[in-house]
Amino acid sequence: MIKAIFFDIDGTLVGFGHSEISDKTVRALDELRSHGVRLIISSGRCKQLITNVRDYPFDGYITMNGAIVEYGGKTISSIPIDRDDAVRIAELSDSHGYACAAIFSDFIGVNMESETYLRINRKIHIKPFPIINLQAMVKEREVYQYTVYASDKDIDRYYRPLVRHVRFPSWDPSFSDVTPDSVSKGLATEAVMRYLGLSREETAAFGDGGNDIPMLDAVGTAVAMGNSSPEVKEHATLIAEDADEDGVAKAMLSLGLV
């Protein structure tokens, strides 16, 4: 019996053709809650930017790809990026001319705007961030996640060889998040499972991006959206319809959860 479900947001709960979660998906979530199933967000977004799920009362939040994990209003774990790596990433972004957004505990800022940065924010319905002096700010404050608006090729060329303690999870080849190497959606999922005393077989997850693969591998029932890449689908036990076609709600029906 499934007792907890983990949900990615962009491209999963909310299709890229929509600005917020659909009525059909909300009704399915309500039915799950009525059966006592715990519902947990698992997103690359920070909590301040989770604005497209209608303030739905999820039980827990895995944010910034696992950098911060909360359940029932309690913080289970909070892991910032290594300070030397944080400073180096800011320096590299400025010197190579890449827009780089930094997420602090209470603030989000970006060093510059770029076509890619603006396109991605429009795609997930996020307003532009304030422009900041990134290098100065990260020397004084802890960064929990970066988003670097550079291609996978340029990440491999300019960033990976010069930083030591970070991962580059991504769901789009034109940009990448940057998180501590000790976190992932999969590790965060396992932390919540331990906290709740749940076995792998008692959990399910829905995702669509490469950063969702560790989460899908951590649970007993792994659902990849129809809009997922072939690589993500290889890690699924069920392929749902596209997010824009209410794939989450339909998959829950197929699984007999609602």
C-alpha cells in the first residue's frame, strides 16, 4: 500500500503549457489526502518560487533538488554549497558572461540577464530576479543553489573542472542547477522515508526531468511523465500521459490510488 507520494512540479504537476496546477489534479490530490496518503513536493525550485500549485497544503517539501528538506513545518536537513565552490561559480559566471541566479535562505538574485535566463523564467512563469553583485554577496552569505544559464557543453568545459563539491542536476540542456554534491532528490526522498518510517514499497514518485531520476530510483512505484526524455523513462515503472494532459491525475487512476 502506497503511503507517501513525491511530486516534481514543472513538467509534472504543472505542464509547461499551463501557469498552475489543474482542477483535475487538485481533485486527485484531495482524494489521496482523504485516504491518508502523505503528499510531498520534490522540486528544483526554492520554496519562495513554488507559486504555481495554488498554495495546496502539501505535507512536505524537498526544495532546491534536496538542499532543504521540510516535513510538517519542520526542517529535516539544510545543506548549503561549499563556500569556495560558491565563490568560484560566481567568478566563472561573471568572467564568461553567463547569467547565474543564486538562491540564499531568504533571497534570490541574478548577476545579469540573458536570453536563455529570460526564456527559462517565462517557460516556468517566474518573474525576473533582482540584479545583484553576485561575487560580493556570495562571499558573505551561504548559497543553497545556483542556476547557471549555460549549455551542458559549457558547464562541462568551464565549470565542472574547477569546482569540487557540487552536482549539476538539470531538466533542460540550456541551463543547469548547481547543488551540494551531498544532496539530490533521491537522497532527500530517502531522508523523508526514514523520518516517516516508510519502506521503499510504500512510496511512489512522479517526475519528468534528469534531476528526477534519483528520486524515481528511490521509490517503489516510479512514474515518468509522457513528456519525459527516453533516459528518464528508463527509470520508470509506469509511463504517464503528458503533464499538459493531466498525466498525474490519470496515472493515479491507473494505479488505483484514486
